[in-house]
Amino acid sequence: MLSELNRAHPWSHNDHYADWVVRRVRASGARRVLDIGCGTGNLVARLRDHCAVTGLERDPATAAVAAHRFRDDPAVRILPIDFADRDPDDRWDAVTLVAVLHHLPLEPALRALRACLAPGGRLVVVGLHRDVTIGDALTRLPAVLLNPIIGVLKHPARATEPPQHMRAPIAEPRETLAEIRAAAAGELPGARIRRRLFWRYTLVYDDRV
């Protein structure tokens, strides 16, 4: 019953956290931002009101949608490349990833993300983790119950397929929240990690000049 409702009334858990991401980026004073795995550009559209944004999207069809969306916007650049193919010498005031980090090898990715930051830069992550603990279960239960309710409120009309921005390939997270915390402690000392609703956690790391 719940799964049928979720399919009929889909909504983006990633977009749910977009305002949170934008606030963290704005608070950092960032002028140049890299959004990794930008999809069709929903987060880019919110960030570009406050800074110049480069979006990386490795899926060519999705990148083409984003590039067309911002074709006349001088504040936005969309590159159809993977994070590994970026210019290794470029540095950013802020780097954002939403539901992307679990697609990458965790510790090498954290190390590379830190290297992307300009002095004083900020890394903002909304990620997924593997559920294994009682704490995971306690957070999962309200998410399971709230998910169809929010879906019906946001999209009362029944959908026959997910909207375009929700068709990206998915991957199950490999690491637990404890493993992510441990990796961040080694690669991003001082990172703040919080468990969140809707199968998400958040991470904020500030490069110390």
C-alpha cells in the first residue's frame, strides 16, 4: 500500500534539502560553486541567484537537459563529465553534492573533495547511508510514514512515471553512518555530520586557512 502510494505520488527527497544546502553555501560567502552530479539542475537554479555555478553531470542526456535549461545564463556552466575528469587545478569557494557521494569510493572521494576547495572553502553534502542500527530504524520509521503523505500533498494528481529530475540511476549506499563519520574524521577533520529524515545525512566541512 505505501509503496503504491509512493510510486503514484513521487517527490524528491533531494530537492527537500535544497534550501538547507543553499543556506550553508550562502553563509560561507562563496562566489564560485561546484555542484557535482547536478542532474537536471534543480539545485543549480537555486544557487545561481547567489553565486556563479559550475555543474558536473556524467550522464550525457541529463547534462544536455541541464545545459539547455541554462543556455542563456552567464552565471551557470554545465559540463557533461564525471568528477574524476574535472580540472584538477581548479579550486572552488564551495562544493556541493546531493545524493552523489555514495556513488564514489568514500575515502578517496573525500580526499579529492577537500583538494577542490579554495582556502577557506566549504564542502556541503547531503548523502545516503546504509541502515544497520537502532538509531537508523528510529529515523527510518517516521520517514516511511511521512513519505506518502508528503507525496500526496505535493503532487495530488497520480503520476504514471517519475518526473524527469528523478530518473537518474540509483545505487544502494554501501557505508553505514558510523563508517562515514570515521572516514570524514580522517579526511575532513572538523566535519559536522548529522542524521536526517528521508534516508539522508548531512555533512559540512570548512577548510581552515
